[in-house]
Amino acid sequence: MRKSSSDNIYETIKNDLLVGNIDFGDKIVEIDYANKLNVSRTPLREAIKKLEIEGIIERLPNGRLRVMEITPQKIDEIFEIRICLEGILFDSIIKNKNEIERIYQNLVLTKYLIDTENWSEVRRLFLEYNSLVYSASSLEYAVKILRHYDFIISALKRKSLKNENRILKAYNEHLEIINLLKEDELEKAKEANRIHLLNAKEGVKNAIK
């Protein structure tokens, strides 16, 4: 299905946040974005309204717009949601051995890229890892919620994944989780994932200080 103009604008704004062209807490000025994207105000406002509904853009009492602010409390809440919902996902994923193997192959390629120090591709595969984990599940609504928060976390991790030591640690954590799923060690995999997400949370908090 062909995307509308507002859909393209919506994705452009989200991508700007993902790659760092804009940051959390930045003001969004409609006329500036309309000029930058060479679009009319109507589809731009439709895109912004969608982002407001998702909580990514906030409208202040004075009517001005900004990208959502990130606080340590919000980070805590987002990661608590992920810990709970990903635990539920693992109940579904462990039954899908073919998809677990796909995730494992992502990690095989990640290790090769780490060894060759191709860090930009390593970071790309890290973002792909979560998408593969979610796709391996048969749970529709949990995945929709997780994909929304995963976007926010991916934008935050842009800073924490600049640290190559954190990348290596996270890779080893991913590998442990997937190996446990391959071995049908469901509860151990959930616990390993919980520890991984707590470590990721601290990495994100340290990166935004």
C-alpha cells in the first residue's frame, strides 16, 4: 500500500530522532520542519498528531511542541515494561526453534563484525536483534507495545553503544540468552534477559548524564 505524505513525514521525524538529528527534549517548530521537508503544514500536523498520540512528541501548555523529555524515572519504567513483556514473549519464542536459529545467526554475524571492528554494522545488527526476537513471538499485542518502547530505547542507545566495551558485554549477554533458549532453559533465559536489560538500563542512564 502506498504511503501517504503524512506517513512519510512521520517516519522522517522518527528517523531524525533515531540517528541523532534531533534529541529528546528538543523543540519542534512546525514551520521549520515544513520548510526543511518541503511539505505543507496539513500533512505535517497529521504526522505530529500521530507522534503526540504515541507520546514521542509532547504539546506544552503554551502550545509549543517538543520531543518527549527523558528522565531517569521514565527510563526505569520503560525497562520494567520490557522485562515483564519480554519474559512473556520468551514463553512463545522457545517453541519456535527456526526463529531462534535466525536470531543466533544474527549473533554469528555480529561476532564476525566485532572481530573485524566494523562497529557501525555491529550497531545496526544490535538494533536488528530486538526486531528478530519480537518477530519470533506469536504474541501480537505484547509485540506492538514492545516495538513502540524499543524505538525509544534504540534512540537512547545511540549514545550508550558508542562505548565498544558496552557493545562487547551486550553481545555476550545476547549470546547467553539465545543459547539458553536453544537448550530449552526457559527460566534461565528469562533471568539472563532480565540481567541484560538492567545492564542496558544503566548504560543508557550513564550515557545521558
